[in-house]
Amino acid sequence: MYKTEDELSDKLILDFISDYEKDTKTKYKKMQDYYESKNAILSRTMIDGNDVNNKIANNYAGYITDMATGYFIGRPVTYTSTDDELIDKIQDIYNYNDEQDENNEIAKQISIKGRSFEILYLDETDTDEQAMPRLRFNKVQAENMMAIYDYNISPEMIYAIRWYDIKRDKKSIRKIEVYSKDKISFFEQKGKKLSLLEEKEHYFNIVPVVEFINNEELQGDFEKVLSLIDAYDKAESDSINNLEYFANCYMYLVGMKDTDINDIKEMKQLRVLLLDEKGEAGFLTKEENSAETENISNRLKDDIHKFAMVPDLSDEHFSNNSSGIAMLYKLLGLEQLAVKKERKFKKALQRRLEIICNYLNFKGANYNYKDIQMKFMRNIPVNDKENVEIVQMLQSIISKKSSISYLKMIDDVNAELENIEKEKEAYMVDLDKVSDSYES
């Protein structure tokens, strides 16, 4: 947080970035590595001389993130408003920016790292029908951006800083962008100093940056179960190690010590030990409690799903056909997770809408982003017949637009309403033609 809206000094900008990277850089890399199945087990080393070291990395992190993200926002957010002109403008901007994919990628990033950012800007390479630059928005990785808030009871973003490194003449050059409520400043870092390259005014009236967070603690969805994932990886890897130990165990031959096997390397290759005792033969093996190993793995797996609040769809409880209510009970934990995500995500989407409306109002409109309502739909198997019946019952209680928004096969409610009106108009035209033919 920052006390005032005074200009940020060069030193303060660099200090902010340094502190932020110190606190988060290692964490974000670790979270991304686990999502990509680059778990800690892959760097495990064994005692010298032990050539059995299987490294089984289970991609529970990827499973948790993909399941949570797909359930939460696999179905697009729907937007409605009593102001048809406003919703049409917003939908045009969203279609131009592939808003559905943008939302999905941001939701994935906050599931992995706990936070993500989005910048809204004007694309001067493309213009609209009024010859004005088109409005664009794009996500920025959490490790390359930070937001600075004031100390009010309800903190407001007063600055945002983005940085990235580029290669130039085999040297790494750091570029820094500072966003305020009225301009964007572009810097290049030279040692411990900043060189101002350019400043541009913008017309959003607030900092044109949105911060998306997963929860107040800024934790990813699998962050709490990392130790369990590590333990499961170790149990699985050691289980494979034990199988390999058994397959490669040593044979011992008692009473045959005078046989010529003196080279230790040859002994290890042949896996034979010669002992000077009474004649007998056998294999050196160690006791293995496979039942206990399996029990530990199952307990770890259950704990991972329980504490991550993401169900195991391979469980037999999901194999039977279930009604919608029964399925929701099975997904209750995931639903609780999605509810918390939705509240934070909705707040960020409202800020995006506020920034967009500010720009549209600068162009001469008078829109209020609060006139737009959004609806999140869970991505679960749907009984279409039940869904349609529920919507039909709702039409006698709520508006047609609201009731249609509950149809899970409809992504764009306004487009569907337009299609209905077009069909009605076409039908009336056909009736008029038939009537005219009878009269003639």
C-alpha cells in the first residue's frame, strides 16, 4: 500500500519491484513447475552407490487446477442489462478480445499462483467505425506485475507497475511500465536508475489495470496440499524402487567362495555373492509390506482430494447415474471452492466493466457499469429436459431475459433474444404474404 498519490520516485519503483520479487518469484515458479508436473521428487538424489532411484511425479497440481477452473468457469459468464445499447457495446468489445478465453486463462493462473493481472489499453493499430483505437485487454502473469493501493478503509488502486526483461546485444535489459489514473510512463532500467522513455495519457479515468485474486490469502488451489503431493510422489517412487530391488536382487551361493569372482563391478553386474559356508543357494531380499504401502498411498490420495476440495472422478461414487441434486452433493466441496472464487472474480470483472464504461463515456456516451448483471454457471453434466422444464416454470415468475439466462445451452442471452425477435418478424411477414394472397 502507498500513502499518497504523489509521483513515484525511481528509487521507490525499483524498491517496490525488488521487494515483490523477493516475496513471490520463487513461489510463483514453484507453483508453475508443479502445474507442469515438475515436482520436487524429480530432483531427489539417493545415497552414493544406490543406482535405484525412480522419480514418479504425479500431476495432482494440474488435475486440481484444471478441475477447479473447468467447473468454475468452463461455461462462459453471461451478461444482461436493461440498457440494450450498453450490453451490445460491451459484447462487441468482449467478442473482439475473446473474453471467454481470457477469463478462462486468468482463472487458471489464479488457481495456480493465487493472483493474476489484466491491462486494458487502446490498440492504435486497429480502429473502430468512429476511427478511434479499439479497446483491448490482456492478462499479465503475476510475477511480472504488481498493484499499489492507498490506505483507505476500502483500498483503491493508485498505481500498477509492470516489468519484463529483453535481450539486447547479449545483455538483459529491463523495461518498466507505470500505470496511474491518467497516464502510462515507460522506463528502461540502467543499473539502479531509470531512464524515462515516453509518457502517454489515457482516458480511462482510473488505473487501467485489473487485479484478479483467488482468495484473500492469495493462495493457489493446490498450494495447501503440496506436502501431501510430495509424500504421495515419494510413496509411489519408493514402491517402484522396491519392485526394482526385488527384480534385481542378489543371488548368494554358499560353500563356493573359491569360485573366481573377485571383481566387485563384475559381482554387481552378475548379482551373485559367494559365501564360505555349507552349500546352499538363495536370493537376498528385504521384507516389503505392500498392503501397508498401498494403504498409505490411498490415505494420501484421499487427503489430497479432501483438502483441495476437488473430487476424484475415478472414484466409484461417480460411476453411477445420479440426479442433479445427488451430483451436487458429491460436488459440494468443489462448489464451496467455486463460490469463493466467484465472489473475487466477479469483483474483478466489475472493475473491468467500469474501465470500459469510462472509456465509452469519454467518447460521448453516458453508461453506468452497475447496470450490467453477470451470471456464473457451473460446468457440470446437465439433464437438458430438466433444465428446460425449470426455465419454462421460471418464465411465469421472472422476466424472459432472466429465465433464458438459466438455459445452460445458451451462452449469449441477448443474441438469443434477438434471434427470437427476428423469427417472430419473419413469421409475421409470412403471415402477411399469405393474407394478401387470399385477399387477391
